[in-house]
Amino acid sequence: MVTVGETTRETAYTPGAPSLGPRLARHLDRHRVVPRDYYEVLGVSRNATDAELKKAYRQLAMRNHPDKNPGDAEAENRFKELNEAYAILSDADKRAQYDRFGTVSPGAGGFGDVGFGTLFEDLFEGFFSGGGGRQRSRAVRGEDLQYELKITLEEAASGVETKIQVPRLETCETCSGSGVESGSKREVCQACHGRGEVRYTQGFLTVGRTCPRCGGQGEIVANPCATCRGDGRVRRERLLQVKIPAGIEDGMQMRLSGEGAGGARGGPPGDLYVVVRVQEHERFVRRDSDLYTELPLTFAQLALGTEVEVPVLGGTAKLKVPPGTQPNQVLRLRGKGMQHLRGRGHGDACYQVVLEVPQKLTAKQREALEAFEAAMKDEGGWVKKILGG
Ligand SMILES: [Zn+2]
Ligand SMILES: [Zn+2]
């Protein structure tokens, strides 16, 4: 490694020197921050090895990366300086030039196009958001798919076996997913040189975009498979058998392993998730394994007690209303609810009592009620209770 004395570097360190035209000097002042000592920026000695440089850069760049310091302009500037410093010092020619002259002439690469992207990919592959993009020729697992299956509450109660039609991408059988016509092969994309990503410099930052030519694959198929047009996958509709267990709840999902989209380039298929949507029932509302509904009864039925026919899922049943039952009280038919999803047995069918007050009375009904009211007053019980006496 060339070691250059301090003085030589200092005297040559003259950005915006008078020999430059005044307009150019002003332009450089405005558009290029005068570079600080690159060794100082990276906190390394002048005879640091490449490994030491890389280590120092990696640590500092991670700490000052804009993704980790959103909105922090100082961090962004430091990050830019670090990039400049490392871009120059990691290149043997540029480092030698910098050591001799204290600057690197724009003709020797400048700061904008030294290829930060490449540095970044080398050092931080996949570490920061937007740093990825390389996926060439690797086997890719198929996507997981989601299918929404609507069932009735009755079906949820009994369990159901049904068929669903699933549109999905499947691995092409003609080319076994390679996307290439037999006898032909993939070629490295010339637009991105296989990286799958092209880099643009925007101000301080170098931004990566998915390569438009190869779509991020890094490769181009010269003779694509005729069946799948090079995709490696074809669209198919599949009829799949699904078994929904009794007691399933709204929003639960079942995983059908390997029934998702087919993989690309030999990758395994994804999974299919069947999300069960239990439709609202006209009468019952479900809470865990219990089913709730309202049961309208008259005052007399509640006071005297009775037996009524009530709806249950898929039929009717008899329910005993004990004398003295209160409004809003919940009466239960044990075991007439939903099957417990885990464990044995069923929940209950629950009937919340609603007191029905007649809006019109016949003369006979009125007479009977008035007699009842008079009898209550005689006893003093009911009215006294209401008035808190
Ligand atoms: Zn194919
Ligand atoms: Zn490309």
C-alpha cells in the first residue's frame, strides 16, 4: 500500500481553487459538499487495510442509514459522507489518487456514479428495506392463497364436507416450471447484469428499482416455454374437497397444505387457507358454543309458569318456563347449542325472556287484569315494591 505524507495531501487539498473558473467554483461549492478527510469520516488510520475499511464502513453506515433515522438530515449527510468515503477508499486507484491529491477528479468516477448500489449489495444484502431485488434462478415457493368459504350456522353446527373451486397458478408441466423451452436455457439480463435491480442516483441517495427488462429475475429466457410463455406457471381452476369440522367459528381458517400457488423453478407450492365465514342466522346469535335468541312471553305466562315450543337449530323443542320467571332472564336448553370445537359435548340453546305487553285489550282481558290489580293492592305487595315502600 502506498503511504503518502500528510503535508503532500494537505497542500493538494484545494477544492474550488482559483485556477477553476469562478462559475465552476461556485457551482461545485453549491452542489458538492467539500469532502472531509475520508479516513477521518470512517475513523480509520491512513494505512487501514481493505478489511478494516469495510468493517468501519459497515458499522457506521448501519448506524446512520436513512431507514434507521427517518427525517434526520444530519444522519443523512453523515451517511452520504460515509458512502463517498468508502466508495473512494475501497477502490485502489481512487484511493491512490486521493492519497496523492486529496481529492478525486470528477473524471475519475465522481461521487454520483461510483456504484453505491454494488457496495450496498455486497455489504448489506437483504438487510435494509429496498436492498433486495436479487432472486435469480433460485427456486421460489408458491404463494399462500386464501379462499373465503361461506357456510350457514346449521352447517357450522353439523360440520360440512364441500367442494370449492380454486383458481391458482400451477407449476407448468411442459417445462417443469423452468419457463424454458427444452434445449434452450436462461441468459443473464444485460440491462441489470443479473442483479435484477437497476440503480438510479437521486441527490444523496442511490435508489434501486426492479429491473424493467427482466422483471427482477436477473435472467432473460431467450426461448420461453410455449405453454406458460416463460412464466413457469399456468393458471388453472381446481376443484378441491374441504371438510369443515362441526363447531367451527366465523373467521377460523383451515390450512390445506401444498394447495396454494405452485412454486417457480422447482420451488414447493404454497398453502391454501380456507377462511370460514359463518353467515348470520335469522334467529340465533352465537357466543362460543351457546346459541342465543329472544323469547317473547306474556306477564301471565311468566307469573304462572308454562311450557312453550321453542326453535332450536334444525327444529323445535319444548322449554319449561318456571313460575315467577323475570323479564331478561335467560332460560337454557342444555346441549342444544353448537358442538364444542375442542373437546366433547355441546353448548346450550339460550332463551332471553322478553315481556310482551299487549297494546290492546278486550273487555274481558281488561276486567281480568283490573281484578288482578285490585287483588295485588289488597295484598300491598307489588305496588309497595315498585314505590320502594
Ligand atoms: Zn412452461
Ligand atoms: Zn434485468
